[in-house]
Amino acid sequence: MYNAELAAKAASTIRVLSAEAIQKAKSGHPGMPLGCADYAFTLWDKYLRHNPRNPEWINRDRFVLSAGHGSMLLYSLLHLFDYGLDMEELKNFRQWGSLTPGHPEFGHTDGVDVTTGPLGSGFASAVGMAIANRRFAAATGLGAAGLVNPRIFVISGDGCMMEGCTSEAASLAGHLKLDELIVFYDDNHISIEGATSLAFSESVPDRFRAYNWRVIDLPDANDPAACDRALAEAVQSDGRPTLIVGKTQIGYGAPNKQGKASAHGEPLGDDEVAALRANLNWTEPPFTVPADVKAYCAARVAELEREAAEWDRKFQAFIDADASRADLISKFINCEVPANIAEELLKVAPVDKPVASRASSGTVLQKAAELVPALFGGAADLAPSTKTDIKGGGDFSAENPLGRNIHFGVRELAMGLAGNGMALAGNAIPYTSTFFVFSDYMKPAIRLAAIQHLHEIYVFTHDSFYVGEDGPTHEPIEQIAMLRTIPGLTVIRPAEAHEVAQAWAEALLADGPVALLLTRQNLTPYDAETAKKVDVSRGAFVVSDDEDRDLVIIATGSEVRLALDAAELLRADGLKVRVVSMPSQELFLEQDFDYQLSVLPDDCAMVSIEAGSTYGWHSFVGLDGLAIGIDHFGASAPYKKLAEEFGFTPEGVVQAIRDFFCCEEEDGEDGECGCGCGKGDCSCK
């Protein structure tokens, strides 16, 4: 039962705990927890549907602290509502091994629904959560039965509102009428450098009204009763997402720092913590929750448990009534993928003629969507080019929540972050797609996906200078190296349709994010014998080989066929060559050393070929090996002309190998060929 007096005391508890933990750590951001404590506690106590005994309860509302620097607000709430975050963890805020890191981390601390910190990222991810939950509810019938209708509550600050990803995501949310979203805007007019008026003077409420959001004015968000009234209105949907514009005082309660930029990103100081306690009439020992607040929160937790248990009984009856419905729900919440997915996808791979890998991917996607109900996604206004529409899947919209094709619009950053939210919802395997060069716009989202170990798939097409006439602005050169530097991200660049099918299988079975890099130009499929050698799960495998080889050529994607053709020319000159397809460096490096050595022996000359930056390739070819690539930007011309100019022809590759490995003199000790051909007179030249 809600008690306004105890709720206000609990908000003061949050303020003191936050200030004390930050002061003990000598690091952190006290201003936001102090300013938002009244709103946040009112939300968690009276409106948020959650279950501390089961933090992953599927009908829970989500709480997204987009202003993640205010993490002590969330940690204090998790402590008060008994999520297993004990007082020692609060005392160890920002310390090694604690459950209270500087910014909230999904999967690290129970009750944290998303990793936040980069401002605006939580807001945009919340949009994805709403999308995934809405489709899940519609596809399973749980929504129509009144069993699944989770809301997503977000706390954002001025920094979130300045970041472009928030604008992109808010525009999309308004268009889709995602009324599950209720965003509290902590409008305190302070940023790190001082007043927001230094750089920010627009009307945020008017901007959101233009995005088709409902805006609720909360003139004093440090008044619990006013927060209660605003939330009561917000949860009564009018068919639009809601922005609550809450006027707060940053550092509320700290008499000498309230309303000042100095309260934002540094501890209050021992004297100011003491002044805060005095100002709040706080007499409890440090790091103490008053007994009446503890009892009040415990009673609410018990009430939440009873509500969740009643829901669980209804849910069980719902799935018991229909075995097929239960099976479908299981496939969503477990993101089930058939064990024989690779075999099934290979059956539909177009291997009878040359096709671009983006096209073979599109064909494979149709089968994958048939077999994996949780799979859905879309593109940044590029689905016709990236071949990522699910045929017959319908367009996701306010009117059609069953749609499997999301039109993200030209909003790559919001798309990537929304994809994270879709994965975090726990009932979807999302894919997002754009031209590879625009992965630059998605980098922050991809990085956050990797940090959170999210299962999502990036479909990046037009993967090299072979884009051609569009020129250097659209020809990815350094992007592949950038993706490979992200820990936990698997990058797969398949060479043709057999590899594409297996690449999709690996992506669907992965336990983290996967990027598929696909071509615009047609690729010749392997013949039947070579196709038997394909094993993308290993990351690299031999596709052509001679006994006692002199040279190993490693290639990825479209350059595998180039390597095979160059190998034939070298063989005509008497060299013995092995060609290795390496669609994924990451998967290859996961293999045991014996397998790695069986593919890349240490007794031959090594060459790599990739139509991108050579950065990182010397890890495989060695310091004395040759990395053929593009360490400059591309140009505008037909792609075959670019291949000729950049040396990406069989003849160009052979010449590069000869120039690198063979000496200039024709005899004597210095005349030995470094390529291993054994021709002392350098006749291999």
C-alpha cells in the first residue's frame, strides 16, 4: 500500500546512499541520483511491474537508466527492493569485482536491463525493446490474452536529449506509435561545462510533439505527489509514446551544490555530504536504510511477488491449453534455432550460377525466417539493395505488430541501438542492415552489443571498393579492420553461396553479435568437390592444395576466387600452392593450435588477399609475409576497372607475389627466391 510519507523518506534514503557511496569511491556522479530520487522511487514503488525474485520475468516492465552516469540511483533502488545487491556492494561502488560498476552493466548485476553510459544509447535501445515486445505479444497471442504488455520506463537527461541517437530513435518511436514508452526527461538545465544554455536552447517538448509524442509537464519533479500525478497520467496511454518533462534540481538536498554543475560529475565532498544529511534531518549511521523504509520496501516486494505468482498461474494455464501455442512461445523466449540449421540453409543456397553474396544471403534469409520465428529485423532504407526483406513477412507498424520487416529509415545509429534493445527484450534475434561503409554510423551500437554479449546479426553489403562508380565515400576500406578490433564481435566475409549459407547458420547459433559482410558484385560458386571442404564454423579451411606446397594464399570473400585464379597461374610457373578461405578470423582463432597449423603451416611463404585495409593481416602471414590489400581510399569507376588499377586481377596478384618474394639478382646466394620455389636463378620471375 502506497504511503507518501514513507516514499518521501525512501527518496531521501536513495540520496544519502548515493552520496555516501560516491564519496567513499571518490568517484561518480551524485547530482542526478539526488535530483531524480523522488520520481524514481515513486515509479518503482507504485507503477513499475517487476519481480525481484525473478529479474528476468517476461511480463516485467523495463527500467532503462539512459543517463547511466547516475548509476547509484539504480543501485540504491535495487538494494531497497531486494535484488540481491547488499550494502557491501554499495560500499564497493566502482571498485574491482563489485556488482556496482561505474555505469550499469547488463548481465553483470541483476535488475539491470541494459548497459548504459554513452548518453542516448539507453533511450534508443528502449525503442527496440518496445518493438520486440510488441511483436512477441502479437505473434504468440499473449498480448490479446492480456498476459504480456510490458512498458518501458526510461530516465534521460539533458545529455541524452542533445545526442543525435535520441532524436533518431524518438522520431522512429513516434512514427510507430510505441505507447509502451514512458520517458522521464530530467530537465535540470545543467551539463558538465555549466548551464545547458551554453549549447542547448531548443524547446525539447516542442521537438517531441513534432515527433508525435505526448508531452506531460512536471514543473516540480522533486515533489513526490507531483511525480505520482504525472505517472498516473502517463500510464493511461493515448496511443503515443510519452515524454514527462520533469523539472529537477541537480544535487537536490545538498545545500551548497544543489543546482550547480559541480554536483554533476564529482563527489560532493565530506563536508557537503554532512550538510546533505543535516538538510534532510538524517540521523542514521552511514550506509544505513531506516527500519521503517526497509519494512515498507519489503512489503512492496512481497506484494510484487504475489502479483507475479498470479500472473504465472494464468500464463501456465494459457500455455497448457494449447501445445502448439506453448511451442511457439518457447521458440520466442528461448530464441530457438534448429540444430540442423546449416544443413537446411544449404539446401536453398543458390549455387547453380554466379550471384552476389548479398543476393544469396537474401535467399538464405527466407529459409532462416521460416525456421526461426524469433528472427526479424530490417534496414536503414536499403532493404531492396541489401536483400533483407522477409518475403510475406509484412511490414512492422502500429497497425501491424506482426510484421517481420522493420523500416528503420535513414537512421543507422538508432537502428543499431534499437537492435540492441530488441536482443535485450529476450524474445528476438534481430538483424539490422545497411551498406558496409555506414557501419561507421553504427560503431557505438555494435560496441555496446559486444560488451553485452547480445545475439544479433548485422548484414553489411557493398563490402569493398567493388562498389565502383559510387566512389570512395561509399567504398569501405578501413571498416573491416575496425570491426575486427571490437572484442566479442564475430566478422564473417563469405566467398560464395555455400559459405553464405553456413555464415548465416553460424550467426543464428552464435552467443554474441555477428557481422556478415556481403558483396554487390556476382561471385562464382564453388564446384561440388570444393563445396565439400567448406566449414565456416572453423573460420578458415583449405579450398585448393598441392602436396609440398611452396606458398599459401589466404583470402576472404570475393578475393577467394581471385586467389584460386592466381594460384593456377603460379602453378603454371611450377610453384606448388595452397589456397585458404578465411571467412572469419575470429572463428579461426577459436580453433585449437593443431587445426590452425594444419591450415596455415609455418614452413611456407604466406600471402593474404583482401579488398580492404591490410591492418592485422601480418598476424597470419608473418612479418616476412605479403598482405595484399587497399591501404588507400578507393575511386569512382566501373569495378572491373578499379580491380585492374588496384592490382586485384590474377595477373596483378601474381606480379605482387613475385615482386615481394623474389630478389632482383639472377644468381648467387642472393638470388634465392623467398617464395620457396627453390629456383636459385629466380626464374619464377
